[in-house]
Amino acid sequence: MRISTSYLLNNLTRDIAEQFARMQRLSEQISTGKRLRKPSDDPLAVSRALAIRALKAGVAQHKANVDYAKDWLGATEGVLMKAHDVLADAADIALRAANGTFSDDERQAFAQEVDGLISELLGLANTQYDGRYVFAGLRTNTTPFSLVEDPADPGYPVVYQGMDGSREIEVEPGTIIQVNTNGGATFMQGVAAAGGRNLFQILTDLREHLLEGDGSPTFQADIADDIAGTQAAQDKIMNIVTGIGAKIRRLGRVSGQLSENEVELEALLSKAEDADVARAVTELKLQESVYKAALGAAASVMQPSLLDYLR
Amino acid sequence: MRSAFLGLEIARRALLTHQRALDVVAHNIANAATPGYVRREPVLAATEGFVVETGAGFKRPGTVGTGVEVARIKRVFDGFLESRIRQSGVTLGLWEGRHDALSQVEAIFGEPSDVGLADALNKFFAAWDELAKRPESIPIRTALVEEAKTLAAFFNQTTRGLRDLARDLDEGITTRIDEINSLASEIAAQNREIVRITAIGNDPADLKDKRDLAIARLSRLISIRAFEVGGGSVVIEVGSTELVRGDSVNELNFTSGTPLGEPIPAGEVEASRVSWSDDGSPVDIRGGEVGGLLQVRNGDLPTYYKDVENLIKALRDEINALHTAGFGLDGSQGAEFYLYDDATRVLSVSSVLDPDAGGDVSRVAASKTGEAGDGANALAIASLKDALTMSGGTVSFRGFYQQTIANLGTDARQAAYMVQVHEATLHQYTNNKDNLSGVAIDEEVANLMRYQRAYEAAARLATVIDQMLDTLINGTGIVGR
């Protein structure tokens, strides 16, 4: 077969350029660690990679949401445990006042102690977390509970200015949970076992009864009511705390699941778009030797000419 | 009876013939690297001999040769191969044009990326989720508005990039149309010369080389059919209309289309179009780079643009529907979130919400009840991320975008693949042509020696005959001196 000089040279330069380009692609894969640079590199894989990235972003967001919910619920739980302690202290005082025979001065002191507990409970009900009132419902920027100090009304009623409502977040695809505990329902709703009184009323009643002392004919009966009331209030708080604890445990499981998902998605993403560096390095080595061989072949084909042998 | 000088005549013919053959070899060697050069071959032939009676004893007459001549100088060329090269050039040009344009579309989308549109969409929805958790927070509202502006900037960058590309493609087509017209004029001028030279009995081989080269280049640019007619002239057709006949040219005109997103004028089928200059009728283009670029300019590009614009509008509508129903931190209601200007084609966050435009982030409607701590509306907007809002409720925003990217990838990959395939085909034909018509230096050197030796021998022959005649003229008839 006849081989023309331009055929030879064209093919050699073309082949060498092609080998070089292949080497270039491999070294690019190695240096960037990515197999996909543009959609046409592998349209399906690129579209999958985009979908996986979206899922990953979702999982990261859900993890952040779970963490936030756990923090919020944990803070709520802590406050309610303290409220439970306050009520327990009140029950304690009521028991002591019922049993012993105390002077009016001593009962005054008990009443003052209860007064302190009332403001403590008020303070707890007005707890802020993350700059927001925990028990204000949806009205998180407003101090939810305040004492209306009216000397004419020794009852010192507590008023609720929050707005009960559900503050929800998504913790798993399609799973929305309520993270807040409503202050109105917790502190202001009457407790049936305490004669329909709310938590503050139970304490203010106790204070009033202590101030009245045994001058009142119904003193013993009143104090017994108060003891039952504080216990009922403790039960109510405990129920709420138990519910929150269950939620926190559930979120712990969700969080574990999300972490697993994150690892799986990371692996999938890597499989879709990352270069197999070990293979790329091996191929590069091979390609390098092919390239060198092509150069060598070109040199040996191009070098000799009939002209070299004619004298 | 033969002349005593016949030998000298034969030697003279041999000297001239081999000198001419050496000239041909020299021309080949000189043009070994000339693009499109087709090698020449001196066809040597014995000149006509004459019959003689060789003597009484022989019954049959013999033929006495009279030497050699260059019968013709052959252009070693295969017309079929040349037409294959042109045909695969047309197909390769088409895919090259598509590949070139689609690669640029890919660059505009810039996916997959850690900082692309897909990523901005993810971050945008995550920001709504954050706001759902802390609706009272001004910093989080500000962060949301910033993410929303980033997303809008990515959308605007993409649509603007596509619109600019449409203009660039028009520019690229214009350049190529100019080149086609200038090649056509070149071919027409060569036709005229070739016809003239052929008519006086010469072979305009070098002009034919140049014309073939021009036609091959033309075939890469646009779908053509070329055929030779009488007198050595070539006719070139695009579609079924003649671009070149003889020395006359019907030029092509290009009309830039309307910008992307704007309607095609009434009565026109395609945005950008090529027409014949004589009657303004559309040119039937089936291939070549111009064909490929036109396909993308009039077909693919508007589709991708429409996809992105549909995504922008659906996103705006869905978000605004929820946003206008919600309440801002300040109790305000009814503010739109995203605005899309149909004239400038720019997506922007409403200036009411954007602090940089004198707005107030507290007007972002995160709340459904008007209470500060209520993030229900933000949660509803965040949930749009997976809602089936596009393509008649079959796919989410992000799913739709992924489909668009997958379509683009598939189109660009097909183009890249077809370029490879047709490059290989064209390469094969070009190789065949090179091997047939290209100059092989070693071969020419061998021919150089062949003709040189023949020349030397012919010169020696002349010497021999001269000596012979010397003997005859000067050495005889001296007996009587």
C-alpha cells in the first residue's frame, strides 16, 4: 500500500495529540477529584448528583431542625422541672402549716415564703430561651405572665398575655412536630383535681389561707385543699415533662437515622460524581507509557528517509 | 531506410522527456506540504514507431521505436473519494456546530457545582426552614432575603447568559455566512479560469486543487452538493438552489433573530434565518456548522430558556401566593416576595422586603396568624421545595431543574459523540485521499533517481551516436587521400 508523507505526519500528530488529551483528562480527574465537570460528562450521573445534593441539603436541614427542637424541648423540660420543685416546696409549707401549731408571726413568715414561690413560678413561666419567651405560645416577643398588683385585691391575679399556638418544625420528610409548650395551657388552665384552679391561683390561695390563719373557721379544710391542689399541680407538670421526655427520645432516634442517611447520601454522591482516583492514577501511568511509546514510534518513523542513504 | 540521425533524435526526446519528468517530481516535492495539493504523475509513453522491412531473410516486418515523450501529466485524483469527504464534512460540521453551541450552554448552567443554581435553590429553601424556627429573628430574616437575592442573581445570570449566547450564536453564524459567500466567489472565479484554460487545451491542475480545497471547506460550513458540468466548471447547490454556477454566485443573507423569550415575528417560522439574496426565499440548510448553530439557536436554546423562565415564574407564583396571605413581623400583609419583570426579564426580591432597596425584612410574612413567634407560613413556603409544582403537578422545582440539566447533558453528549464518530469517518476518507493523492517523499526521491539515471543514459546515448557519426564522417573515405 502506498503511504504518503502527509498521511504519515498527519496521523502521527493527530494520534500524539489524542494520547496527550487523554492524559490531560486523567490528570484533571486526579487533581480535582471529580469525574463530572459538565452535564455531558454523564447526564444521568449529573442529574442524580443534583438530586442527591438536594436530599443532602434536606437531611442537613432536618438535622439542624432536630438539634434545635431538642435544645428547645430540653430547655422547656428544665424549666418545668424547676416549676415542679416550686410546687413541691409549696406543698411542703402547706403540710407543715397544717400539722404544727404556729403563731401568727410564723404563719406570716410561711405566707412570705409562698409569696417568694409565686414570684419564682412567675419568673419560670416567663423564662426566655434563645431570646424568646418559652411559654408565650406564638407571641414570643411579649412577656407572657404578669402580676397585677392591686392592693384592693389581695389575690394578686396573674394575667397571661401570650397566645397559645403550635410552633411546628419538620424533623423528617413529612413529619412535623410541635416544639413549644403553651404557657396558657400549662399555667393558666384550671386543674380539675384542684377544684378547677390554675397553678397561680393554687399558690395565691395558699398564701391567703396562711395569712388568715386559724382565725378562719375553715382553716384546716382550706389548707387540706391547698395540699391536694399543689399535688395535683405537680402531677400536671410531671405529665407534661413526661411528654416532652418522650419527644426528646424520639428525636434522638430521628437524629441517629438522619446521621445514617447523611453518610449513605455522601457515599452515593461520591459514587456519582467523584473520580476513582486509584484507577485514574493507574490509567494515567498506562497512558503515560502509551504516550511515550507513540512519541518513540513517531520519532523512528519520521527519522529515516531514502535521502539518508543516498550519496 | 532510416536516417542515420534517428538515434540522435531519440536521445534528444529522452533528454527532454526526463527533464520534464524531473520537473514534475520537483513540483511534487516542492508541494509535499501544500494543503489540498494532489500529486502529479508524468505519464511516459513511447512515441509512434515505424515499420521496416528488416531484411530479405525475415518474413515479418519489425517496428523501430522513435523514443519517448511525456504523454500527459496526470493529476492522481479520485472524484468519488472527494465527494465522500465533502458529504462527511457536512455531517461533521453540523455536529461540530451543535457541540460548540451546546458546550457553551453547559458552561452557562455551570452544573454540577458547589455554587450553582441547584445549590442556591437548596440554600433558599433551607433559609425558609430556619425562619420557620425563629420567625422573630431579624438576622435570620436578613439572611433569608440575602439567600433569596443570591438565588435571583443565579437565575438572572442564567437567563442573561442564554440571551447573550443567542446573540453570540447569531454573530458566529454571520461570520460563517460571510465566509461561505467569499468561498463561493472564490470558486466562481476559479470556475472561470479553469474553463478558460481547459478551452485552450491545458490542464489547470493547480487551480483544481485550490477549488477542491475551497469546496471541502465550504462543505464543513453548510450542506452543499457539488458536481462538475461541461468545460471543467463546478456547480454548487445548497438545498436545491444553486449557490455557484459558472462564474456567478447567489449569495446568502443572514437575519438575526429576535432575542430569546420574545415572540418570533408573524409569518416567520424561525427566529434566526438564512435567505437567498436574489429572491429572499429561505435557504434549505441540512448540515454544516451553520446548520448546527442554527439548530441550537432556533431550537435548543429557546427550549432551555423557556424551561428556566417557567421555573422562575412558577417559583414566583407559588411563593407569592403563600407570602401575600401571611403576616410580617409588623403585622403587615399582602406583600409579594419575588417580582419578575417581563420587560427586563429580571427576577428580584420585592423592594418592600429588601433592606438594600429601602425595604424592611420584618415584612417577610413568616406568620399565618400575625403573631411574632408563628413561623407556620415560613414552614409552608419551605415545604414548597418538594411540592409537585411543575409540569402539571408531576415534578418539584428542583426535580424540574434536574431534568433540564439532564436533557442538556444528553443533547451535548450526543453532539460530542457524533463529532467523534464523524471525525473518524472523515479522517478515514482523508487518509484514503492522502494515500492516493498525497506526496510520498521517498517515492519522489526514487523517481528523482529514476529520471536522473535515464537522463544520464540518454546523454550517454547521444555521445555514442556522436562517436558513431564521427567514425562515419571523419573516419571513412580517407583511402584515397
